[in-house]
Amino acid sequence: TRSNRVDMEQAREMAPQFMARYDAYKQDSPDVVADPVPEHTPGADEIGYRKSDHRNCSGILWQNLARNPDKVAVAGPAGSLTYSELVAEAARWGNAFLAAGLDRGERIAFFLDDTPAFPAAFYGAVRAGFVPVLLNIQTKPDVLNYFLKDTSAQFAVVDAKLADIFSGETVEGTRLETTVIANGEVEGEGFLSATVFLDGQPSELACADTGPDDMAFWMYSSGSTGRPKGIVHLHHDMAYSQQSFGAHVLKLNEDDICFSVPKMFFAYGFGNSVTFPFSIGATTLLMPGRPDPGKIADLIESYRPTVFFGLPTLYTALCRSEGIESRDFSSLRQCMSAAEILSEDVFSRWKALTGLPPIEGLGSTELLHVYLSNSAEEQRLGAAGKAVPGYEVELRDPDGNVVGDGADGVMFVRGHSSAPCYWNRPDKTAETMQGDWICTGDRFIREDGYYYFQGRADDLVKVSGQWVWPLEEERCLNEHPAVREAAVLAHELPDRRMTLSAAVAMRDTGASARDLQDFVKAALLPHKYPRQIRFVEELPKTGTGKIDRQAIETLLRT
């Protein structure tokens, strides 16, 4: 795999027994984690960031003990805690992990919904020197089994309503010994109530002697294009996302109440709920359960948040939900969006509904949060935004040369919040972590400092002897008045020819497949159209709300 001729997934297919031995070996002898970004970079100097000041990320929460201990830190249907209460609860979690005999740096699987138990257990674990692994609660048993094996976790913290999945196939062949059940009581082998686990633990916790470059926590990639990757983050990373995006774009104040519908186990939701509010002593509103538009509107009316964080799919659902025009959103002063670009229709609808334009940005789990963003002062519809202060952004051509304005290039980003590696995935680490830069794999054009997404670097395909770009046809299909949402993918036919196919969810049934094909041909070129169209009720989505292209490819092949 070091030659890049064979990646790890191909190796598993070609030599499964050898790779099984390799995986077992890497569990006991993992790769050394080292931060490749030097202390001083132009981005860090621009925002006055000193990595050495951030030896343990729990300081983000603990600083509030002296600043505003009686201020509400977390609120919501699952309960409220002041900062002093949250710190005390976090200390009990950290002490309980220490009392359980875990080794420094040991991973702890987190399978938790958005309740006060999440930040309490997280901050307690990192302060005590352990490494929480934040897992998507929509993960299926087979993938969850892979996560548990990959992390070598012996401990897990699991929401009571999700505990049923932690048995059988999920835990088979893993090292998991103890599953701590939060937010309720559940009987089961290896299950331990959080009430019992925390009983008698002190409400004060000394900080472990970690350093800025020590592992702090992991997240996993969505796996929409392959096997999920364990994304490692270090203790200094959270402070960097605050000092860059938090301070220069978001600009919270201590009176703000932040409501992030994207969950805390996602990098975007993590920053919105766990990093930014606690960094300045604001309040986080936590909503467990599914993000139903009616429930979201109810919480906005009841808890009166001031800053709202969503995704394009969420804004679309809210704008189209019945009775939304009569709901009271007057408490909001700022609305944020990320992951994908909002359509002009939804952007305008939300602005008409609330009086606030969604401020769009783009980030990644590898960089922990947003590194390109519009701002409250200046926005350009269709643009991912400008480089956030603290991040250096380059567009490079296929030969690695930096390109200027108006030229298409692959985006590289450097900043101190970047993950140093994918856990035990040297092949994928080499592809993405190129020196001290992150290769995003996304193609952009820069105009007047704003970046416009052009597609993935590997998206161009040759169909019938002509180079085509699936995203161009996808965007065109989405402009048809009868189309609600469409995705276009290139895939290989049984005879090895490449073709383009589309999955389309319609607003109405007034247009046929031929009508859609003719629409695309007329708007683009005669050879640029999807050869087959599959109509679906809804496009499948990943847990982050993005279109699940792997699932769509499977759908189109059937």
C-alpha cells in the first residue's frame, strides 16, 4: 500500500487473512501520532494563536468556574445545568473513568444523543487524559462493530434509549468490557448504570499532565465514499477553531443561546454546541431525538435561542413544513449553515421567514470546523465564502502549482485545528495529510477572495469519448421546476463502459424521464445528460444530512 498501487480496502479483498493479522497487530502497535503543523504559521500568527497555551482542551469548560459559575451552560428537554454544575458532573465522570483503571490515552466509545450527559462525560474524559470517540448514533451494528475493533475500546458510554444495539453482532470480537448506560436504566450483560458508575465520585478533578499535541478525541468520517476513517484530534485543536471561526466569524457573546440541530457527534455540531458557547460563557440548547421541523420550531419558541445552526437539508425541510409561517423566530439574531451550498430558493425563503440570511460556510471533520465562510457583513450566494482568519488556503493544479483567481484548482488548507492522521490508515493519511496541509479533494475557483465549489477532484469522467462532470448535470437537473432534488453519478456498466445515471425526487409527476433529459441537453450540450433516470420518493442521506452517494450508486445498479 505504500506504493499507492493498492489501497487498504483492495488489500482486504485480495488478502483477507493477512489483513486480519495486520489489523490485530495495529490494535496493539498503533502508528505514532505527531502534529505536522509547526508552532508558527502565517495563519496562527494572524490570529495571535499560541499552541503551547492549550495543553488540555477541558480548559474551555473549566474556565467558566471563575468567570460565570452560576450561568446556565446547557438547557433543553433533557434538563439544564449551570457551569458549576456541569463542571462538577464532568469531574465525577473523569474520576469514575480513573477509578475504573483505564490507561492514559485509552479510547472510550461515546454513543450518546444531545443531552447534558454528553458534554459532562466528554470534558471529564479529556481532563482525565482519556480519548472519547464520538460515534454517530445512527450507525448500524456491522459498522459499529468495526468502530469498536478499530478503537480497541474497553469502555463505552451509551444512551439508554440506544443500548439495545450494544449486544450480539455489535460487540462480537471486540475488546469492549463495560458499557455505561446514561440517561436511564437498562439491564444487559456488561451494562452498568451511570448512576452507579458515578456514585461517590468527587466533584473536583485535577487536570492530567497532557500536552497540546496529545490525542484528545476522535470522530469518524461518514463513510459515504468508502470505509469510515478514524479522524484523530489533539488537545490544542478546539481552541484554534474558537480563536479562528468562533472569534472572527461567529462572534458570540455570553448572553447568546446557541441551538445546533446537527448533533454533537458531528464536527460541525460539536463546535456549535461544545466549543464555541463554552469558550465565551454562553448557553447551549440541546435537543435529543430526531430533528423534526415541528419540534425544532417548538424549541425555538420555548427556549428563545439567539444563534441557530443548520444544514441545507434542514433549512429546506423547515421552509417547506406546514404552518411554518406562523411560528415565532423573533429571538434569533444569526443563522449559520454549512456542509453544502444552499439553493437560492431556500436562502430567500428562510430570509423572508426570519428576516435573517443563513450565513454559509464550509468545513470538514479533518479541520474540525469551518475554514471558509461568508459573514454577517458580506455574503455571496453560491459561494462557500472567504478563508476564515487563521486558515491558509491554496488552490493547486494537477502538478501541484498554486493557481490564481479564476483558475480551477484542488483546495489545500493549513491550520492548527487539522487532524494529524487517520487512525491506522497510512494509505488514506498519505492522500489527505500532505505535509502540514490538508488536501480536501475539492475543486474550487476563487473570485475576489470568495471560493466557488466546482466538484470533486476525481469527479471528471469520460463518457462516450467525451469528458463530463456529473455535478454540472446534477445542478442543471435541480433547476427543472418539477425536480425537488436530484443526484447524478458516473458508474461502470457490465461491459466496462462508463455512463451517467440520475436519482430524482420530484415535486410533481408532470415531467417524464425524457423531458428531464431533453431539459439538460438543451441547457448544456447534447452529450451531457443522464442516460438513465431513477425516480425516488427521497434521496438517501448520510447522518450529516449530505446526499449518500454510495447508497445511490447501489440503488442505480439494481
